[in-house]
Amino acid sequence: MRALFYRLIWLALGALAALVALECTLRLLPVAIAPYRTGQIERWPLQGYEPGRPYTYSTSWQLINAHRGMTNNYGHIAPFDYRAGSHPVIAIGDSYVESFMNSYADTLQGQLGERLGSREAVYGLGFSGLSAGDYLAVSWLARDSFAPSAAVLVIFNGDFSESVLARQGYYHFVTQGDSFRLEYLPLDGAKPMQALRRAVGGLALYRYMFGNLGFSFDSIFKFGRKEGQAQPRTAGGDVELQRRAIDYFLAELPQAVGVAPRCIAFLVDSDRYAIYNPKLASAPKEKPEVRRYFLDRAQQLGFAVSDLDPVFRARYARDGAKFDYWPVDRHWNRIGHGVAADEAYRLLFGAGRRECLPGQHRDRG
């Protein structure tokens, strides 16, 4: 009995030593670590993460495409601080604009700033998971803080279907008679998870499991349950409701940003994998008519609009360039961001246009 006891002790000590060795090894590698989301709900998503927090990005078990940096004074991924009342161009979007997976100089905001002659001319205001409701919320906050001269919004499949759904930690549109109102759904129950993350988030093994391998507490709790085969996501939802949400969004946005529609550029993304090979097309989150309605309606109202699909197709036909980290990550790479930056510059500043240039804000209503 005593021999069994000592054997168990030695096994436990061996396992602990192996974990310590693994932890020490992972600490030398670019294991993913995201900064903490801000606790100042009244400022989110203008302030995305906590200011001055280090981050490391890498993907998959192989820790590929590693990037390191520090959040700026507004909690965004930029190598400079944002200044109040500075009249920048603001770039708004979800994780594509947030762009952990790229060097700042490779991003839409970085490349557009380069084209304008100053990296500080463009402020990136992106955060993973945002949709149209959040874009409107951040526009109001950015107007009051920065008085922007122009805005670039990157629109993705799902931005309007998600904007009419109540999601914890995000803004959404709520019907109010014939119109809508903007509402934020708090992160109920998030504090215990945040406390747990702060307690163990410094462990490289924890970050590797949850950041690189994609584990989640939900998947762990479901482990071993018998469930039906997952069905692919398909286009659906209330198309008429989404069209009404688009109308509300477009009607409110110029006032929210504080500029006329001609100084607001929309870049509408496409399924780039389907361009490389039609067999790789993904199931859309919204029906195609929602995308078409947004493109047509925005142009009718005088916004600057680019459908990136034909732009990407023409570039791919010309030189076979990939616009993302195919086949492991659909986020834009430097080439994809460069195409977007070229289109934004053309729409807002092409042919010698000066009225939307950063640093010269005035009433354009």
C-alpha cells in the first residue's frame, strides 16, 4: 500500500514537472495573448481594450504569423496615441480593422495614412465582433472626441443581420414604431470569467489552449455529450427588417460622424475564397439581396461606395494575388488592406478632392 502511495506521489511530481517545463517552453514562444476589454462601457467601443496593454498575436498550434504590440491611449492597435479634436479620417470595422494579425503599416489605416503623408492622419477604430449597430455607436463617440474630417467603414457579410440581434457586449437596433433605437446589451455574468482570466491569464499554457488551440469553457463543458451533426450556417433572417435597419443606419450615420455622406466611404467586402475557387465559397450570413440593397441605397444617398468584389476579382485575374492568409485565416493581409486603402483614397480624395482631407474639419451638412 505504501509503495502504491509513493508511486502516485512520484507520478504527480512528474506530471507537475512536465507542466512546469511546458510552461517555461511556451513562455519563450509567441503564444497569443489579447489585451483586456475596457471596463468603461460608456466609452466602448471608442475605447476598445484597456490602454497601454501588451498583446501577442499568433494563430494555430504552430504559432504562425506572430505579432506583438501595445494598445494606445484609446485601447486600439496603433503605435501612436489618438488626440482629441484632431480631425482625422476614422476607419471603422470589426476584427479586419482591429487587425491583430497584421503589422500596423500593413493595415488599411496604416496604408491610407501613408498615402495621405502621415500615419497619424487615420485612426483605426476596429474591434472583433462589431456590427452596424456598433459602427453607429462608435461614430457618435468619435465625433465628440475627434471631430473627424471623413470616415471609412468596412462592411462585411453579416453586419446587418447581426445588428438586429441582441448580443451580449454589443449594440443592436431595436424596433421602435416605424423606426429603431440603438441599445447596448451588457455582458451579464462576464465578471466571474474576467476575474478567472485575470487570475490565470498570465499562464502561457492557458493562453496556448484558449488562444491558439481554440478551446473554450463552453466546448469543455460540452465534451462527451452526444449531439447531432452541426449544420452549416446558411443565409436567412428577416430581409425586410434588415433593409429597414440599413435605412435607419444610413439616415443616422452622417449626423453621427459629423460629415456629409460624400465624406463617408463604404468598402463592402466579398467572399474572397470563392474568387480563388468557387468550390470554396462559404455559406453567407445574409441573403445576397441585403448586400445589393445596401450598395444601391448608399449610392442613392450620396455616400462614397466601393463594392470590393469586382476589384478583388480583377486583381486576382491579373496577378493571382491572395488578399488574406488563405487557407488558414480569412482576414486581409497587406495586399487586401492595400486594395481597400487604394479604394478609400480614390473615393474620398481622388481627382484632387480636398474637402474630406484630415485636419480641416468644418460643417459639411
